[in-house]
Amino acid sequence: MPLRTHAALLKGFKESSEMSTRGTDSVPVVDFSAYSLEKHIPDEKTLQKLVDDIHNAFTTIGFVYLKNTGCPPQVIKDAFRKSKAFFDLNEGVKLKHRRGDILPKSNFGYVEMEQEG
């Protein structure tokens, strides 16, 4: 399956303000501006909403799309490009980087399709 572009990924995402009313069929978009790289002292109320939104996303969906992080766009583009390059590799190469093979009980590495759950 080809990697969708950044813009295509955003089309199906929901804004974090809708998180409490949406189903579990899409990845939520969470505004990270309350604690972005540009902030030195976050507003406590806004930061708590950010914490709640991220917690909700990870405990209901398991994924989150962060916007307004302050991360340079080129860094994000490079990460998507490198991710696509990895997933375009044949299965045998990806399996050399299987989760747990490098460090037992680690939480990083490649996981085959339909093996998480």
C-alpha cells in the first residue's frame, strides 16, 4: 500500500475539539501549540487540555497527529520520506529490524501486518 501524502493524511483526521464525540475510525489531530518548541512556559489550562487530548487519542486510537509543534516542516518531510523508504523495502529486509530482536521487550522496531492488537 503506498504511503499517502501529508495532505491526504489530514483529510480524514478529526480536530481534537471533536475527540469526545467522534468514533474510533480516524486518527485525531491534536493542536500541540500549548507546549510547542516556541513555548517556554505553557498556560496551565491549555496544557491540561493538550494532555487530556493526547491521552484520549493514545488510549482510544493508539495514534495521534500533532499540529503546531514548532518542528520545522523539512524535518517532518524527511521523516515521512524515510518512513516511506523503509516500508517500500521487501519484507525480508524489514524483518531484520523486527521489534524485540535488537532489545528484548523493546517497544521499537518493525511489526508485520496484522500482528499487533
